[in-house]
Amino acid sequence: MKVLNSLKSAKKRHRDCRVVRRKGRVYVINKTNRRFKARQG
């Protein structure tokens, strides 16, 4: 998992990436290709 100050680039890496908010943090998750994970905040 990468910690990024902007998740826009992480969202564009794969077409199945989703931006999810959990506990005040913003995550990029991907169900089909699980290496594309990122966190902000």
C-alpha cells in the first residue's frame, strides 16, 4: 500500500480502481488486481 498526497494518479492506474472513505481516510482499492492499493490521510 502506498501513501499518496493525491489519489488521482492511483485511480487512473487500472480501470477497476475505486476510491473509498473509511474512518476519515481515503483509500484506493481494486478487487480484481489487488496490488493497486493506496491511502491518503
